[in-house]
Amino acid sequence: MVTTPISPTAKVSKVEGIKERSNYLREPLASELLEDTTHFTDAAVQILKFHGSYQQDNRDNRAKGQEKDYQMMLRTRSPGGFIPAQLYLTLDSLSDRYGNGTLRVTTRQGFQLHGILKKNLKATLGEIIRSMGSTLAACGDVNRNVTAPPAPYKNRPEYGYAWEYANNIADLLTPQTGAYYEIWLDGEKVISAEEAPEVKTARQKDTNGINKNDPIEPIYGQHYMPRKFKIGVTVPGDNSIDIYTNDLGLVVITDANGELQGFNILAGGGLGRTHNKEETFPRMADAIGYVDKENVYDLVKAIVATQRDYGDRGDRRHARMKYILEEWGVEKFRSTVEGYFGQKIAPYQPLPDWKYQDFLGWNEQGDGKLFFGLSVENGRVKNEGSFQLKTA
């Protein structure tokens, strides 16, 4: 049995207290949203992140002696980068009505809206949710958007598995609190795609302390993760998503007939660092091992639980899982994960060389049709002069 190693007297960061007092990501955000103010307090801003939004200051409009020009950025949760047409049209419209007239595409395959005023935040989020979208857990100390290769191949089953499991793992690790729909839709939970039954079962399955004894958040508990957690799923040879930069990477393994067998597992990647802080550094993920498809959700949870319980909650600059791997080494990390997993992790399977693929231009998709990869400079989707990219 694995027990949580965090001592009740351990020094924790201020954000940990904010999460604990938030009533599962509700307060003080819900109360401050009702106030006729231009911005949220620092505590509410921390909770707002879990709902997919950052509060920002438009420095171009900053004037001496005047209040900051507060605006919100919203980010979508879009596993594998899939944006339904209805959602894109809604984002396009919202960017003109409430935003700065542009959209941003992120390297983690979500869309961002910038320039939203606090008074328009609820209306904007409500429209996104009703248009098959979500921003829940696109920011904050939780699993972020799960990435997968964007190429829509119709004749390569391994790509289909990557999209399927990116979506299912995103569902598995989505916060279970009702705060999101309570605050932004007044409790109305709109009809959305149903979770796979095996995902619901895996979330509740508790062995060796892998779940928290928490009635609301069985995986996270009321403190959620020490910092953001990033996952990518790809296929052998395709490194279009930079698999080694993720906290957790999964590589689809199929047999000669294209049937899914399991996944190679990587852990401990991350590019973030703090300027002039030499103790912070980027790091590439390590190979951890292989897991059969039947056990992949249990192993994902075991790795999340390891970071949840052993990640540094006192120093947020030192809180990502890459620092655990760097300081423990792969063997200790693997052994700790196996304690939650309840079995040995199989050896990592051989892979072909990785290739960076950007899929730009016209590509055969395997069914007689073509898909087109478009380069979006700096991720900015906008209309400018004769180049009407956002409208197109």
C-alpha cells in the first residue's frame, strides 16, 4: 500500500491554501463574478485558471495613475486538437463581439480568445460550452489538453488509436467538481459526448492508494496537482507533437495487422524554465516501459498519483514532474509508480527513428481525398488587408 508522503506540517505554497479553501474550484471566483468590478482578486485568478482562463493586463493601454486595463484570455480544451465546425464558428463570432478580433492557435492544439472583459466572461464561456466546446482544465494545476498527431489519416489505424486514447485520457483526468457548470451555466449541464464506460470504471478503481479518499475528486483530491501536467499520445516515428516535452507521453504499439496492443510510456519532460534561475531547466522525458492496452488507464493514474503525492507543493518553480525524474532517476521513479500500479511495468519496446512532421501543404489521407496543412504565423488567426485567414 502506498501512503501519501506529504506531511501535514510541510511548508506549502500560497496557491495550495487557495485550492483547499475554494470548495472544489468555486470560491472566491463565483462570488466575485457577481461583483461589478473590472477584475478578480489574486485568489480568484488562481481558481479562474482551472476554468480555462487567465486574467491579463493590456499594457498597450496602460496609463500612469489609472487602473490597469484588465482583460481575460480563454483557452479551449480540445483533445487531439479537434475543433468541431460549430465551435470554430462560435469562437470566430465571439472574438469579434467580445474579444480583440483575432484567435490564437496554441502548440498544445487549443484555441485562445484574448481581450474578454470580466463583464462578458460568463456569456462568452456559456456560448463555447453550448457549441460543443469546453475550457475546463485548459489551465491550472491539473492535466492540460492532451495532444495527438493532427493528420487525419483514414488508412492508418494507429492514428485513430492515438486520437481515441488522447480523448479518453483527457476524460479520465478531467476535474469532477460541478463548479464549472454551476458558475458558467447556472448548473445546466449541456449534452456532450458520453464518456467511454471503461473510462468511468477506471476513474473509480482504487488500488494501492492510487485514488484519494475524496467524494468529489477521486484522482486529484481537493488540492489537485502541484503544478500543470501535460500528456501527449503519438504513433511510432511521428514526433509532430514533441513527445519528449510532456510530463507523460504514450506511443501507440500495434501488431502486424494494425490491432492495438498497448503503449510505450515516457515521463519527465518539460521545456519550462525561469530566467536567471539555474535550478530550473528544460528536460527531455525518459523511457519508462510498456503497458498493455487493458492496463493503460491504471498506469496513467499511477503516474499522475506519483506526481500528485511527491511533487513539490512548497516551491512552484520546482513542482513539475521532470524534477522528480531528475532527482530520483528512472529506477526509483518506476518502482514508486509500480507501487500504485500494483504490478511490474514491462520493458520499453523498440521504436523506429523519430521524424518531425509538420504536414504542411497537400497530403494524401488514404481514402482518395486530400488534407491541407496550413502554417499560421505565431498562431494568430486574423483578417488583415487582403489576407482574410479568420474568415476563410
